[in-house]
Amino acid sequence: MSYSLQLYTLRNAIQEDLPGTIRKVAEIGFTQVEPYNFVATAAELGAALKENGLTAPSGHAPLLSQDQDEIFAAARELGISTVIDPYLPAEHWQKAEDIKATAAKLNAAAKKGSEYGIRVGYHNHAWELESIIEGRTALEYFADLLDPELVLEVDTYWVAVGGQDPVEILAKLGDRVKFIHIKDGPATTDTKAQQPAGQGKIAVWDVIGAAKSLEVGVVEFDDYSGDIFDGITQSLAFLNTGANTEASEGARA
């Protein structure tokens, strides 16, 4: 398992200076990033990633509302092997038939993605956990409707905001979860209150441990009241410290 950074975290800096921002990300110590809106920035982003030795194993793109061929072509150009749909508003998650329709569309997107050698996934917010369908969260109900090759990127913070225990939800979703978003804070909808990993209410190491088939843990802030570069530096330092501790304990065992 490795760590990545969701570039949406740095959207304001990227808008001002994409190459400089990507350089800073590499200097902080990240080796992987998760781009968003990458069709629009593919050429410039690709050059910046290459120049700084960064890779992008996953990326966010609105597969259900934009040109899928364009998205998959740009992803292939950037070396993104998993394209994740980042967002479907709350109204899509209140009824079983709506969730079935979304799952069918995503299954179709996955078939198209496979023609490009690209896997497809979905990323949740709070409402997929707040909505209960036939005794389960809408996210669990949805997961059972997806073709086997589809993956989930569980935003563990939004799971907690949605009133569920991220550890329990990850256990229920099992091997479907290949990515998680790692963020911390008071587990409220106040995004400005988010904190670096290890400083809020989320049991970050328990969450990481619960994702048994995890490929990448993605650091993200939806927003932050402090200096965002300092925030991501603190998150990475926390994760690296924990990883080193676990490695040394493994060696002793």
C-alpha cells in the first residue's frame, strides 16, 4: 500500500501555478497524486508529473456526465489506471431504482474503460451513508449491484460524517475497496475544520487496517483553515511515521 495526494486539495494553488504546485508536492515527499478534472489539464499536468517523477495511479473524472472516451484517452495519456467518478448528488441515493440506474451506468462505463485498459471506480460522500435502502446503507446496496471489476474509493471521513463507522463499513465492503481517502477532523460538514491525519476524531490507523485489499491511501483536504501545504506535510509525516513503526514491529515479530 502506498500514499497519494488528491490534487483537489491544492485546487487554488494549481489554478495559479500548476507546474510550481506539482513541484512542491514532490518536494514535500509525495511520489503519487490523484488528479481531478484532468481532461482539461492533461498536457500541462502530464509534463509536470514527468518532470517531478510523480505518478498518478488513480484520477477523478465525472464519468456519468462527460465524454467517457475523452476521459479514458486522457487517463491513458497520464498513466492513470483507475478512473473514479467523484460525485453524484444526494437525490441519486434515496431510492432503490435510482441506485440501480446509477450502477447500470457505471457498469457500462467500466466496459468502455476496459477497452482502454482502465478500471473504473466510485467515490462516496456522506449521503450514500445517510440513506438506508432495505436495511443497509445506500453505498453497500450500490456495491452489490456493481460488476466485479468495479472498485470503490471510500472517503472514510465522509463515512463518519454520514453517521457510520468507517472501520465497519470498510469491513462490510471488503475486497471491493482498493482506495481510501484519508482525512481527519471533527467529522462534521464544516470542511474548514478538517485537520491533518492523526489530529482529529478519525481512527486513521484502524481505518487503514480495515481496508484489507487497499492499494493506495489518498490524502485529501476538502478545505483547511491553515496553510494547505503545511497541512499535507503534516498528514504525510504522520502516515510515514506510522508506516515505519509498523515495519519495525513487523521486523521484530
